[in-house]
Amino acid sequence: MATTITRKITEYDTLHKNGPWPAEYMHSTSIDGRLEQADFFQCYNDAAAEIQRLLDMVRAKGEGFRAIGSSWSLNHIGQHDTHMHFNRGMNLRRAISVADVHAQSSYKSENLFFFQCGTRVKEINNYLFTFGKSLKTSGASNGQTIAGCISTGVHGSAHDVGSMQDYVVGLNLIIGPGPNDIVYLEPASKSALSDAFAAQIRARVIRNDELFHAALVGLGSFGFIHGIVIEVEDLFLLNRYVTSLDRAEAFRLAGTLDFRNSSFRIPGEVDALGKPNMPHHFKVFMNPYRHDAQLRAEIIYKKPYRKDYPDPIPRVRKALYTEFIAGMGNIIGRIPNRIPALSRMLEGAALPPENADPNTPVTGTHAEIFFDSLQQGPAFACEFCVPLDKAVKAYELLSALCRNEGPVPGLFAMRFIRKSEALLGCPAFPYTCMLEIDGVIWRAKKKDLSLQAFCKRSIQVLQGNQIPFTMHWGKTADWAYPGIIEYMYGEKAKRWREYRSALLSKEMAQVFSNKFLDETGLSEYVDNAPVALAKSTI
Amino acid sequence: MPHQITPFFPKVLLILATTLLTACYSVRVVNRDAIYRQVTPSGNGFYADREVHTLDTVIRSKSWQQFWLQEKPCGDCGFYSVEYLNTLGGSLRYFFTIGSRRTIRIKYVCATK
Ligand SMILES: Cc1cc2nc3c(=O)[nH]c(=O)nc-3n(C[C@H](O)[C@H](O)[C@H](O)COP(=O)(O)OP(=O)(O)OC[C@H]3O[C@@H](n4cnc5c(N)ncnc54)[C@H](O)[C@@H]3O)c2cc1C
């Protein structure tokens, strides 16, 4: 039988110390190892029953329940004052067989995999590798859980792919303690799994596009995500270049992604006519306190898989954030006036070093290139998602804010991704620039700009300049800023509340709400939400 | 008559202190393909979200070259990381037992399946 260990706690904090916030209990359910060996479905259903038992207990007490993954979010989206559930012991995985696939499905069974919520990205990478498969995209590193990733909309910079939730094809949700409360949800327009598969996980099937897209980025509040079906692809290689490029050209590319007509080219990455190829991934870094003529950029091209490439890990590790940032944080945090000067040092520590020969790539699989994070210690990360054509303007505004009202010990970067179908997906524009500022948490003196004030002013500055934007749900922001959700999502936020209210009973919606959801106004229950919203549309 | 400290003593102490302090070090070996056993975050640094076990033990220097952990600490999953720490206490013991005993501290994190 699955077992739950419950610890009485007083507070909860994230990996990067963005809290702490109060919490009372930390539950952690682990699957039964013997059942795992014997029968996947029995083991999985046994874990589901245990989660339902916990939900029933919490519901009866009128308290709340919030699942957490790796606590890599840099805000309180995963916190609950009462019951929290740590998913690390729920990491079953299974390849989908031909028999599991829906008769009308356009998916190839070999590309579909089922993961239990607590499976971490690195576990997924390792598992898929054994099948010669790969994730299409992920964040810059691999410690998050699959359920945590989709709940906040984790992305990389693969602009042709999108975010992690965009390759999810089915969700298994537990929305309450009753027998009818295990749901398998997938879009009506693109079925993936058969009803027989759903029956094996004791789920009732809902095929509904909009409901599925509402639940995809569910902020931890659309029920307990127990299992996730994803579509993967054949293993591929990535050629990663870290190089410098002309500031003006970097900004032109940031606003257009027009690589084909760029003056910037890497000799090995051009077509037969000598025109630059379109990269798979583009990320550019900026120090707000310097007006460098050249900007550091990470550019990645996708290549077919082959086995004979040198081990990339030693070079990849050098190119990641280091523990030094945490040490820097302690110094910078105490003497804010020195931030601009020290941000130069931070740059040295945090930016990926240019390749010794910028025209020679580091080559590796997706899993190798986006490897373990070395980042530790108190850190913040704010991320604004803006339309491509507003990317440079947004950077200019926010960097000016750092210079004029700061200092702020952080560095900016821009990544680029395609629009997400998720109702509350942060990439809400046809092509979105994810403008981020990552840095160390600093202790502001009275007159200095604090992190909270910076978050608030960022919103004001962007709004004041009519920049449409959304914010990454897993990052640092002034989430209680009045009207911010309506500004960002408008009608979509209203629909999200309606779909959530149609799927969850009022009582369970309360169980799955938390302070974050209350602050953003998204916990509001729509009493008269049409029940049809949570029904299959075919 | 008060005891006189000869200039010889401070020098010896200084050498001793320097030797002992430089003898405090740690070496951490991490299995790069493994997945660590996770805990909810607390504290800072490498072990902030890793289930770490600490083992303090005294061994005879003779058995140093091959040291066996008595029990099977990580079941069938193996280690994610092993850190060997030479602490001040360990260096002192080594010094006062004229090299016959060594205190070692091992911190390890198990991998998951
Ligand atoms: C070092 C580092 C690097 C990062 N890099 C990137 C990056 O490149 N791109 C990017 O987009 N983000 C990045 N982030 C942000 C981070 O990836 C996201 O915030 C992600 O959501 C964290 O996943 P997690 O497993 O830690 O989930 P948590 O932070 O623990 O939880 C996130 C949300 O998921 C919910 N949740 C978790 N499990 C369940 C479940 N079973 N059912 C329902 N809800 C659930 C929680 O309630 C919470 O609302 C980074 C963060 C760090 C610390």
C-alpha cells in the first residue's frame, strides 16, 4: 500500500528562499515498491486512493491541500497555510502501447509516455533516453517535477516548440475523494488515449478542448494532477554556441527573430546559399548597468542524433550558474550602493562564458545541454512575457528603472517562445519574448528600492507605457497588484474561473485554493458556471 | 617564579594550527547521471533539498585504503553523492594517535530509481 508520512511543520520555503510562509502539515506519499514491480496500474491506483484519503480528511476539516514538486518556483504559488503534499515519492512512469492509444488518435504510440506527478525532468530525460526519445523542450535545467512545470508554464527558448505544457496530451486529475472524482482529461479535437486506458486508472473521461487548456496551466488549483501524458520526439542533438553579437543586431533579432536575413552568422550554421539557419533556441543577456556594444548570447541549432560526439557535460557545467552567485548575494545584499560595480562581477559569475572558439559548438542531447543547475542560495527571478515587437522597449524601460530607482542586483535575459494554447499560459502572444531578470535577494535600506518595490514599479512602468504583458507564474512578482490578472488575461481569466468552477465542487475548489490564488482573485468561485463546461464535447 | 613561554612554543603552536587547519578539507564525488533523493528545501547549499546522511566514524589508519560501509545504505539505488570530510577533530585525533587512528566524516546522498 502507498504510505504517507506526515510531518508537523510551522513554515514552508522555496529552494531559493523566497519565503518563508506559514504551513502546518507536510504530507509525503510514496508508492508501494512491491506493487510497482507487480502491476503498474494497481500501484498507480493505490497511490490515487491514498491521495483521495488525504483529500477527504482535509475536506472534512474544512482545510486546504496543496501539492508541491521541487519548490523551484520563486514565490508562494505552492504554499498553503494548512496541508501541503510533497510529491517526490510519486514517480511512476510508463511507455504508452499501441493498445492504449485512442482509435482516432493521430499520435504515434511510441511517442507517448505517461508520468506520475512527482517525476523530475532529469528522471524523465534518463527514462526517455532508454527509448531513444527526448523531451521537445524544458527549462534551462532539470530539477523540477513534471506537474510543477506544467502548473506554472515552464519554458526554455525553443521558439518553434513552446512551453512544457504544450506537449501535454492528457491529464489525470484527482478532484475530490469520491469514485467519480478521478478524471482523465484530454482535448476533444486531438484524442490521445483510449477509454480502456482511462478505465485502467479508474478515471471517467472528459474530452473537451477548452477545459483541457484551462487545466493545463492550473496553478496547482485545478485538482491534484496525478498523471500526465506527454508527446516526445526522437533523440536529437543540439549544437550550443555562446558568443557575442552586436547589440543593435541582437535587439533587431529580439524584435523579429529574423535570423535568415541577419548579418550575424556562425560559419557552420548556414544553408547552401550561405544564409544563416534558423536556430532552435536563442537567448541574449544584458547587464542593465552597462551599455555594451556586444551582448553575450546563447544560440542553439537542432541536429539529427548521432552517437559519436564528445562528452559535453564538463563544458556544459562550466557554462551554468555557480554557487558563487550565492556568495555574491551575501556581499551585494549588504551594500546595495555597490550593486552596479558588483553586477559586473555577477556577470562574470552568472553569464555562460563564451566558447573558447565561438564558432565551435558544444554538442549534446537536450538532456545534456540543459543539465543540473548549480544555482543555490537566496535568489529572485522576475519574468515578463511581452510581444516580440515590444521586447526591446520593455527591456529599455525596466533597465532604466533599475538604473534610476535601483540599484537592483540582477542581470536581464531574453528568451523567445511560441504562443501557448493554455488559457493562462504566460506566452500569450503569437511570439513571446520572455524578458527575465535574475539576481540575488538583497536587503534594501530604508531609502533603497526593495525587491517588493521593484516588482511593483515594474508593473507600473510597463502598464504606464502601454506594454501588454503577462508574468511567469513561477517567478517573483507583485501578485497582489490590484487588477493585474485582468490586465494580463482579461476575458481568459474569467473563463478559467468558470471552467474551474464547473469541474470542481465549491467545497473542493476551496480545498485547492491558496493565498496566491486569493491574492490574484482566481480563487473566486462562479456559482452558476454551466455544468456543460466540464463535460465532453464529443 | 612564573612559567616562561619560550619563543619556541608559539612557533610550534603556529605550525600545528596551520597544519591542522589546512588539514580540514572535503572532497565530494557526485554521480552525474543519478537522481538524488529529495527533501523539501531547508537551509542553503548543496544539501538544501537533498536527503543527506552523515556518518562519523573512527577507523584504524591501516584499514583506510579500503573502507567498507557496514550496512547497505542506499538499498539497490546506489549513491548520488559521497563527500569525505577531514575535520579539525579528525586531524587532532590523527595527530595525537601518531597517525594510527583517523576520524572520518562521510556525508552521502542516495540516488532514486
Ligand atoms: C534554478 C531554477 C531554474 C529555473 N529555470 C526555469 C526555466 O528555465 N524556465 C522556466 O519557465 N522556469 C524556470 N524556473 C522556475 C521553475 O521551473 C517553475 O517555477 C516550476 O514550476 C517549478 O517546478 P516544481 O516541480 O519545483 O514545482 P513547485 O514550485 O513545487 O510548484 C509549482 C506549482 O505546481 C503545483 N503542483 C505541483 N505538483 C502538483 C500536482 N501534483 N498537482 C497539482 N499541482 C501541483 C504547485 O501547487 C505549485 O502551484 C527555474 C527555477 C529555478 C529554481
